[in-house]
Amino acid sequence: MTYVSTNPADLNDVVARVDLVDAEQFADAARRARRAQRDWAAVPAPVRGQVVANIGRLVGANAEALARIVTREIGKPLVEARGEVQEIVDTCAFFVGEGRRLYGQTVPSEMPDKQLFTFRDPVGVTAFITAGNFPVAVPSWYIVPALLCGNTVVWKPAEYSAAAAQAFYDIFASAGLPEGVLNIVFAEGSQTYRGLELALERGLVDKVGFTGSSEVGALIGELCGRHLQSPCLELGGKNPMVVTEDANLDLAVQGALFSGFGTGGQRCTSLGTAIVHESVHDEFLRRFAEATANAVVGDPFGDVLYGPVLDGKFAVGFEKYLGWIRDHHTVHGSTGVGRITEANPRRGFLGDPDGGLFYHPVIVAGVRPDDEVFRHETFGPLVGVTPYRDLAEAVDLANLPGYGLSSAIYTTDPAKVFAFRSGVGAGMVSVNNSTSGAEAHLPFGGNGRSGNGSRQSGVWVLDQFTRWQSVNWDYSGALQKAQVDTPAIEADLDFRLGG
């Protein structure tokens, strides 16, 4: 079966054609990775770090070409695509040094002539399934540290970002990786799941990473649990932004505009609902609506806030979310609702609206806690706005949907910052910055419906791709039993100072 990847900004532009594999071929890729893993793990970690350095240099040398492939294939504005490619370079720069810092520890023993050690070992074969909204940055979060730690990789990217994935793979393969260390497979969802199931049943995969929807993540988690494995799950978000009564409203509007509509609202960290203090709610809404109405939408190679939705299936999904708008809501931010066409125009649109999958930005005011649009992720250019009375209520509203990926608070009061930080269930908190404000060396991940507590990026991800091994070495010439033969120090614990 062949999958055809088209440009969502120009549906007549075929970007790539890829042959999709079946479940057995997925499992075969895991078998190739298994054969290569021991030899790759035997390469000294600092040398593996040099391969990561090679990857970073090659990505940097091919940055503009790779960014343009990303923009053409998924419609991400070119300036964002360039930032995404830079994130790979940053990730490599960070992990180069970690090849010399995969430290264990020497631990003091409670008995003489005995030493205790700990070592980090690779988990083995890793299998990563990634989404296409960040077709090169997010895979690097998995693949770079996994390779550094001595693991081999089976990577299943999204079909609709096949050209970007192939370019990413080609760069990595040119960096000195031996045959079988990194394997790319294209497959549709059911065959991917079945292939992963077969690989786990046959003992070919030791760690699974998945970036995608909460619903599919639950299925992946259940499958891995059957094999006593804990996957790395990075799932969706309904990310709140609290705007307090003392906030800088212009700054909050900038943050809401970028995190709500950047990448067309198709980030897992996109703003879901702005929760605004009742005293500034109307003014914030007015400024946010005006900024959104004046933003340029359209051709992603131009200077635009966002381009098309990623793929036709996301257009279908966004139409469903627009159906959640109710009579008690008011809609702001554009000259229409739904798909942008000549018949349903967007003021200031850049390009040919009928050529691609472009949608009006939508601000939905008056959302209530029992609304579907409040409780569920709306993957697309849609942001809800709702008022609150006190910070405790704002925190409750922020946590209510049950996601826990990213969050933000705009305030000038440090006390509100720390009250929000301790109360919100999100894995990431931004203060006077957007919900999409993560950096490449901070832990990235969520809780609840957003993930199982695993973290990407920085030193924290090393715990996903290594296992601790403890070693105790007794050279006393006798069997010394811990907790039994431990030397005891006598003391007079009845001693008291006189007087």
C-alpha cells in the first residue's frame, strides 16, 4: 500500500509517496534493531556522543532545506519550522556532553573490604511512534538520547509527514550510525499497533515511546503494561492560561495569540482556555479578539501567524470541534467561522484560500465547565475564554479537564505565581510566558490525560532510556551478610549532662 503525502497549503502538490509496511515488517525492523544493539552498546559512550555531535552538525548544515520540507509538507510557518530544526541542533549540543556524563556512583558499604557501585545500562531496543505536528523536533527528543545511551531504535513517524521524516532519517544515517541502529518504518495505525504487539510478544522491544492523542496513548499504555513495561507517553493537552487582575494585558494577549494560534493551534501545548479574572475579562477579550482579527493567516512560506491544518483528517476533526459551539457562546477573532474560502473569506488572508486546508481562528467566549469545548482538546485554531472570581477557582478550572501538560499564569504578584504552581496539575508552568514556552533542556511531559509522568529532554530523559544496575563486590575473603554482620559501635546513650 502506498501513502501519498500532499501539501496542505496546496492540495495539488504531492510531496512524497511512501510504501506502508505491515505488522510483520514492523516486527522485522525490531529484530534488526535487536541484532545491532549489543555492538552499539559496546561503543564507548563518549564515542556515541561524537555521533550525536555529527548529527547536530549535519542538521545545522541542512537546516534551511529541512525546514522548507517541513513547511511544504505540514504547512507550519517557515519561521516556526526553522525554530523546530534548531531544536534538534540544541538537543544534540546538550547530549554530546552527556556521553561523558553517564555517571554511576561509588556507594560506601556498611562492611569492611567491600565496595558498592551503580551503573547506567541501556534498556535495549526502543520503539518510537511520533506525531507529525513536530515531525523532526519531537523525534529527536526520543532518538538522540536513546542512541546516546546505547539503545537501538525503531521509529514510526506519521505518514502525513513522510518527506520530513525521511529527510530526518537520511541526515541521522549519514552521521556514522552502524547498520540496524536506527530503523524507520512507515505504517498505518492498526498495523503499527499489531506490529508493536508482535514485537513485544517476541521480546524484541524493551521500551516504547509514543507522542499522540490521549486515546491512543491509553491503548499503548495498556499493551505495554501486559509486558510489564512502562512506556514514555507524551499525549494531548487542554492547556490553561490564567490571567489575573494585576496582569500586563498586552503581554497576556501576545502569549495567548502565539500559544493559541501558532502552528494553527496544533501543538500539544497549545492554549486551550484562557481563564481571566472577572475584573479584566471583557478588556482582555476585546484586545485578544482585535489582535486575532488583525493577524495574517495563509501561505506558510509568508509572514503569517499560521497556515493550513496539518492534513485532511485534522480538518475533519476540527469541523467536529466547531460543532461544540453553543448558543450561550459568543465567537470572535475573524470574519467567518470554518474553512476559509473565497465564499467564506478571511480579511487579510495571504495566498489562495481555495488551494488548501485553511481555517478561521475562533475565540469562543462564555465557555462553561460542562461544555465539551472546555473539557476536551480542540486540536486546531480555537481558544476558549472564561471568567473566574478568585485564584482558587482559577486553579480548579485549570485542573478540571483532567489533562496536565502545560499551563501559564500572567501576573505581577509572586504570591499568585507560587499558589498557582503548587495547585495546578500540569507538568510544566510558564509565568508571563505562553503555554508553548518550553526550552530544549527542560523536562517536557505531562500528567493525567496528558501522559504517565515520563519526561523528555534534559538529563531527566536519561532515566527513560537507561536502567540502573547495582554491583556489590566483597573482597574480604569471607561471606559478609548485610544487616547481620555489620560492625556495631557501642555508645552510652544514657549519658546526660549534669547540673
